[in-house]
Amino acid sequence: MPKAIIDPESRGRNTVALDSHALGTLQYIRASIDAAGLLAVPGSAGIAMGAVGTMAALLVWLKPPSVHWLQVWLIAGLVAVAFGTALMVNQVVSRGTALYRGPLRKFLMCLCPPLLVGAVLTWQLWVHQQAALIPGMWLLMYGCAVMAASTMTRRALAVMGALLAGLGVVALQVPVNFQNAVLGIGFGGLHLLFGILIGGRPRENSP
């Protein structure tokens, strides 16, 4: 039987096409894995937390005689965390993701340690009568926590974290009378702004 003649140029073209197809498939698989490892933070969480922060700033600005500014912001912080956590957990559960593993666990491992350090420093600064340092410290620690947690979610959170940390530096420099306004801009305004921006982006976009 006559042997089939194989054109070397045709074989080379087929090899190149096969390699290109395999490379494209691998890139698609890698992108899918990366996307699956990210946590989609709902914009509603940022909006809710921003609304609470704005209300706290306004309440302190009104200066009710029976409430201290630190008490107002601590209560607001707990309420904001409760709202944000509830909205995020609701989204995770609706997507069928296990709460004790995956992106959510990694997100919390990045976010919580700086917040715990901030809580300890808050107590120590208050005990040693250095309360003027608390607003700046809060913004710095929270900003760093958000930047760290942004590795597991949208890159927009890294920008918000950097802005929060920058406001922390500002809060450490301005007079005490202006610190509440800086807190309101950070915990209120930035949360509202980025919550609206994130909520307005389609989910299929890159984080």
C-alpha cells in the first residue's frame, strides 16, 4: 500500500493551532479558578454601613449632652458591622457557598486581625487619656484591614482602604474639633460612595 505523504508545513500549522487552543483553554480555566476564589461584596453592605457612619457623625455633631462621642461611634461601629455581616452572609448563602471555608474565611482572616488590634488600642488609649488619637487610629487600622481583605474581593476596596488610611493620617493632624468630620467622611462618605459604585457594577465585570 502506498504510504500517505504528510506535508511538514501542514503538520506545523496544525500543531500551532492545537497549542493555541490548549493555551486558550488553560487561560480560561485559570481565570475561572481565580474568579471562584474571590468574594463578591454586595454594594448594599457598603451603603448600609455608610448610612450608619453618616448618622453617627451627625449625632456627634449635634452634641447631645448625655452621650459621649466615643460611645456614639462604638455603637455605630457595632451596628454597621452587624448590617454589613448580615448582607454579606445573605449573599454568600444565596450562592450556596459554605460559610466556614473558601473566600469568606480568607476574607475574614485578612479583615479581622487589624480590627482586633484596633479594639485593644482603643481601650488602651482611652485608659491612658489619649482619646484624641483614637479617630486617626481607627481610620488607619480599618483602612489597612480593608486593603488586606481586598485581595479576596474587588480591587475597588483596595482604593477605599487606601483612602481610609489617608484620612487616618489627616485625623491625627487636625484639631480635635475636626476629627468627627473626618470620621464621617471616612466611615460614612467613603462607604456610601464605594457601596454605590460597587452596587452599580455588573457582577460579570472583573472585581
